[in-house]
Amino acid sequence: MTNKLLRRWAPGIAVAAAAALGLTACGSGGSGSDSGADADSAASALAKGGSLTVWAWEPTLKQVVTDFQAKYPKVHVNLVNAGTGNDQYTALQNAVEAGKGVPDVAQIEYYALSQFALGKSVADLSAYGAKGLAKTYSPGPWNAVNIGGGVYGLPMDSGPMALFYNKKVFDKYHLPVPTTWDQYLDDARKLHQADPKAYITSDTGDAGMTTSLIWQAGGKPYKVDGTKVSVGFDSDAGTAAFAKVWQPLISEHLLSPVVPWSDQWYKGLGDGTIATLATGAWMPANFTSGVKAAAGDWRAAPLPQWQAGQHASAENGGSSLAVMKASGSKALAYAFLQYANQGAGVQARIKGGAFPATTADLNSQAFLDAPFPYFGGQQANRIFSDSAKNVLPGWSYLPYQVYANSVFNDTVGKAYVSGTPLTEGLKNWQDKSLDYAKQQGFSVG
């Protein structure tokens, strides 16, 4: 990874790992007990001390662990990078099935958390008072950790979406900063006509971005009720709105064929041949480190809207910290979660470049007023904070989204490299996702 420290969406997720996480693998593999758990038990556990093993790849947690151990010297935290995203999930599920080597705490991305919750691999934190934290987090991340009436993690960060655009390129070609996706399409045509080497954005097919934009359009193609699921891209209004704009972007070759996060992609962001990115608020750190030559050229703006005058947004990425059900030190593990995701650890992570999920930080004057030298001194956090407040409610991921994302390129991805219509690719994705559900014992409705 070239400093993708805040990038939250795994680009390609292995089917083997997804299969291991299905409904058929529901044992916790551990003997940890929730007996005696209450809001005070975490404080008692800190006073007593002990050892914790935390699996996470997010690098700002290193400072959090250092600070936590300094404040609570009776506690030792072993921070382990067991891989990024899917690599860690594979190792985590293997440990759960083996009944040994399971960490106390694990970083789990929002889209994957329900899969672990359904598999009863992570602990419900309600007994520790977690349900009372609802107002301390922005709606998108909080909704992601609330599954089936339980709280299965605390939000670590968030990815409210924004449009990052190259102001230098937009000024050169007299393009308006788009406020609607129709205007975005119009900009794409004008830009590519003016400079055939320049594109409005780079998109070779990405499950995370696709679902985020459908979410922003008000779509709800996934419906989940326990082990009953439905997938309805073919009957979803938000999906139709997305396809109406994205199909001509594909058909008219208005999207850069450069693979995101590649060296060529960073080069395109730097030289102006890739003019915008619609992505999560965690992106600025990657601009600063990976696109140094274009400092001052880029700005942030609210996401274009599917209907003029609206202010809808969606999340793109983000992770929770979850307590594993097999842990024998759940109260102590929860105390670490509180410190890292709600207490002093949040400020340490913000200083390290993370984007917070905590409303207190999102609304603080210092956070809102912070200038971004890379963006010409723009107070970009104001845009990101507004985006977090405007994330549409009611979005659900499948309880096997890890698998679903892994077959995106085999279905929707074909629309980017052949004459397959985007709507047909989405329908194929729907069918493949439902077939898998049936194979894993889910009820399909």
C-alpha cells in the first residue's frame, strides 16, 4: 500500500475467506463469559489490569496503545498487524474455527461487521452500556455497529463522502464545480472533448464506490432481517439513478482506465488527467503523501446531488473496533475500545490523520476551522462534517458482504470492459449474491 492508511475498502476480496465467514460458521470457538458485565466492569478491569491482544492494521493505533499503556501501566496491549482487510478476516476466522489464537479486539470494517456478528464471533457490547453512546457518534458509523438489536463494536472512524476536484483543471477549462450528477456528466464530456487525455475520474469498477453512490441516491437494494435477506438492484430507484449517469460515463469512455491506487493513478491525480474523486473524508492524507506535486491545485466540495437542491450523502469506508466473543477479558477489551474510540485516543488518531466518527470532534470549532494547506488553506472539515450529518439513514449491508464484493468484478465489472449494460451487470451481481445466500442457508425473500 502506498500510504493507503485511511483507505477502507479492500479492492479485491477472496471468495475463500468469504465462504469461511458464512452462516454455516456460527460457532464462537471460545469460552469467554459475559457474566457480570455492566457499565462499571470496564473501570474495574482497568484497575485490576491484565493483557490484551489487538489485531488492527490502522497505523494511528500505535500511538493510542502507547498512550493507553502510559495511563494504565497495569495493562499490556499487544498490537498485531495480521493483515489488511480481507487478509485479517481470513486469519481471524481461522482462529475462531480453531478455537485458539483469537485476539481480544479486532479492527473490522463496517461492511464486514454484520458477517462476524451473525457468525457470533464478536461480542454484543450492550451490557457494558454501549447503547447509551448513540448520540456520541455520527449516524452512519453508529448504524453500522448496531446489528439486530445489539451493539457489536464502537466506531473507530468514518468516511462521509465529498467530491475532491482539481481546481486548476476546472479553471483552465471553465468548468463549473458540479452540484448535480447530471452536471458532473456534462463536465465529463466537456473535459474529455477539450483534452482527450483528461478524464473526470478514474473508475474501473469498485463495489464500495458503487454501493456508496447508490446509498447517496436513496437506494436500499439490500434488506436484512436476521438470516432473511433480499437483494433488489433491478427494482431499486437509487440504483436506477446511479446507472442513468454512470452508464454514459462508461459507454462514452469518459472514465480513466487507470486502476485506482496504482502508481499511474497517483500520477494522473498529480498531472490533471484525473480531475475528480468522489470518496470518503479520509482521502486528504493520501493526497498529501501521494500527490505532493499537486499541492494547492485540489479542493473539496459537497457531493453532487441526484436531485437538485438536496443535501444527501453516504459513507464510503470506515472501521470499528470489536471485542471478540472468545476473549476471556471482555471488560478490559471494552475499556480499550472506549479509550481508543471515544476517549483520549480519538485526538491522538486525528493528529495522525484519521477522520473521526465522534460528533464532539466533528462539531468542535478547532476541527471545523482547521486549514488544509494542501487544499489552498480551505477549511475542508466543514464540508466533511456537513456530509457526516447528511448521511441518509436506513442503509444495510448483506451479512455476507465480503463475499458479495468479491464477485463484483465478475458481474458488474464486465460493464466496464465489454458491451454489457450496467443494469445487466448489477442484475447479475444480485443473482450471484442471492445464489450464495441460498447455498449458505439464508432465507431469501
